[in-house]
Amino acid sequence: MKGNIEMSEQPNYVEGRGNLITMAKPCKDCNKEWSMYESEIAFYEKLVKEKGYTMPIRCASCRKKHSQAKMKDPISLSEITDLVFKMAKSADEGAYTFHDTVLCKELRELGDKLNLYMKQNRIKRHDTTESVS
């Protein structure tokens, strides 16, 4: 067993994706057993190692629903700038060290919020141009 993954041989082999591996823990949202291909596991393990992310805890359909729900919940630019100023104030007060994991986590969350804000605004612009034509 590797992490939360059962590494038993699976009969569901797909060329280029590898074996279908059953995850050891059920999906966080639907509580059903779920699987990922070895290539997907390798992709997420790379994100864990290089960017400090965590392995998925939801099945693919629940991850998609979760992502769509986040897209519907609008995030404002003022919320993002408030976070930046809060982090700057904390840094000014000596709350962070150069290799601080808290700083890394907060910066990653800030980047995710900025990315989400940009995606939401691209969607809004796209929707308005479609309705005009």
C-alpha cells in the first residue's frame, strides 16, 4: 500500500494510462469506492512533490462538481487585495520566515484565488459577448 492507494494488480489496464488503481479511502463527498489510473496518480504525486498539493480525496465526478461549485461562487478582486495586504502586514510583523510553510501555503491559496478570479471573469466576458451577438 502506497499512501492512500492500494497497489494491487488490476485487470483494467489501458495503454498509456496504466492500471486502474482502487483508492484505499472512499470519496469524501459521495462516500463511494473510486479509482484512478496510474498515470493520474503519477500526475498528482508530481504536484504533491513539486508544489505541495495533496492527493485527491474525491472521485472524478465529485472533483468536477466541486470545481464547478467554486466557479459559481464569485470571488471579488477586493477580497484578493485584502488577503495580499493582510499577508504583507503579517510579514512586516515578522510572522514569516523565508522557508516558512505557512507562507508557502498562504501564497499558494492566494494564487489559486487569483486564478479563480481570472477564470470567472473570462467566463463573464465570454457570456456577455455571446448575449450581444
